[in-house]
Amino acid sequence: MKRLLLTAAAISLLSPAAFAETLVVSSWGGSFRDLIDETIAKKFTEETGVDVEFITGGTIDRLNQAKLSRDTPESDVTFTTSHIGWLYHNDGLFEELDMSKIPNAVNLVEQAKISPSHIGAWAYVYTIGYLPDAVPEGMTFDSWEDLWSPELEGMIAAPDFDPSHIIAVSSKLDGVDIENWMDATDKLLALKPNFKAFYTNDANSQQLLSTGETPVQIMLSMNAYHMQSEGLNIKLAIPKEGAVLGVDTMGITAGTDKQELAYKFINAALDPEVQAKIAEIKKGSPVVSNVDLPEELADLPGIFTTPEQWESQTLIIPHELRAEKTAEWRQWFSENMISGN
């Protein structure tokens, strides 16, 4: 009996920990999972005492899994890109957000208000990164038009998984609305001789740059800054037409039974100190306007801290249109630009 009582006492002591409440977050793995854990999740747990667990995977893989498990959702909060978030929204996989439950969202910049169901967590750009010692003398890429220079034949790389950036740029340069992007395909095809390679992920992008095989890239700003931190002499340009804006977003998974905690998590993500830490770690733009960044960080190309910068230095592809057109764009690009390169 004494042993039974001791066991019962031990179980009662362990029960609060054993059955502690957790919030499950779906995100990318690697450095982005770590980023969320070290900033947003840390703040959330400090405020609520609730631990955060992660489900990680690729953008499309997680979307497909969310569709399969819609009746018994595996996560409470989901991080995804702005345009793929529209696919979650359109398929009823996100709850519509009650912004009154996200007090920090009062400072959300307009460019991070993506849909009724998902909002920005941080922003970045895809723009021109280059090795100044390996491009024609004096070329600084003041305009996207510079990519078409015959002097850059066989020198450029771009992502093979998302051609939306260069499609948007070509449409802009040709004076065509992106909805009518097919009218700018001659412009796109004229760039083909300048492509050397198409990279499959950030690691592949880094390899092509570090070896000098492709000294000019259409690339993720965060990746460029990571390479700078490792000692590579790479520069980022913000062309006069604007860099292509990217926004990674968060939404509350439809059907979660932890909706109130999910709102607290999203509110923690928009805390100005959390946003400043995200900017410091990843060299991306805060998505709230009340963040105080050190001057050396705020001055980096592709980090926006004022309404004027958000307005004049970004080229924005309509997020819902991008979701609708992504498969079509990838197919055309694969068949007409990558094939034979």
C-alpha cells in the first residue's frame, strides 16, 4: 500500500509536466524553424508558459498534408509563403482572422496584409546579387534592364522553382500588366542567352556564386547576406523598378482547438522586439512599423523601415494571382527557358 501511495504521489507530481499544453506550429525546417523557435516561440512561451512543437517540411508538401488531415489538423499555426497561403485560404484550411485578437497588428504595414486569413511574419526581396570583381567594370545594376546586357552572356543564375520574379520584371520592363505576362515572353526569351544555370535551392545558389560559375544571380536577399557573413564579396542591388517583394506569412489552422493560444502566438510574432530580432538574424524587413533597428541594419538594401521605402523600392506580384499562375509559369519557364540551357 505504501508503495502504491508513493507511486500515486509520483504520478501526481509528474502529471502537470507530462500533460503540459503545447502549441504545434507547421513551418519550414532548418534555419527558418530555428528562427521561429528562437524569436516568436521564445516570446510566446515566456508570456503563456506553453511550449511550442514543430512540424516541418517543404511548402507544397505541407499544403498537401494539410489537405489530407483537414478533419484532424496536425498543427495550430502554419507558416507559408504569401501566395501559397492563398491556396490554404481558398481551400478553407485557414481560420479567418479576428484582428481585434492581435493587438500588435495595429502596426502591421499594408504590404503584409495578405488575405483575411493570413498576414506577414517577415519580408525579404528577390533581387540582383553579384560579385563586383567578376562583372563588367562599372556595372551596378541600377535597372533590371542591365540583366539583358550582351556582356552578361552565360553569367546569370535564377531559381528553377519560382520564375515569378523574372516574369514580373519582364512584364514591368515591357509595360505589360502581369496578368498579360504572355505579351512579354519575347522579352523573357531575349534573356535566355545570359543564363548559365538554374539553381534548385539556397545551397545550390551559394555554390554557384562561391565558385564564380554564375557571378550574377536573381536571388533571395537573406541568402546574399548569409554569404556576406561568411566572407564572400557579394553586393545586392535594388533596381529603380524595385526589388521583387516576398512575404512569409502565418495563419491559424482551421479546426484547431487552441485558437486563443494561436492568436497569442501570432501577436507575439508581431511584437516589435521580436520583429527586430528576426531582422537582425535573417536581415529581412520587419512587418510592423514600430520597430527600432540599428542604423547599420536599417540601411541594408532590401530592408524597409519607412512607408516610402515599402512603396518605392518594391515590385509586388499580386499574391492571389501568383498562387493562381505559379504552375502555369513554372511549366512555361521549364519548357522555354530552362530546356536546352
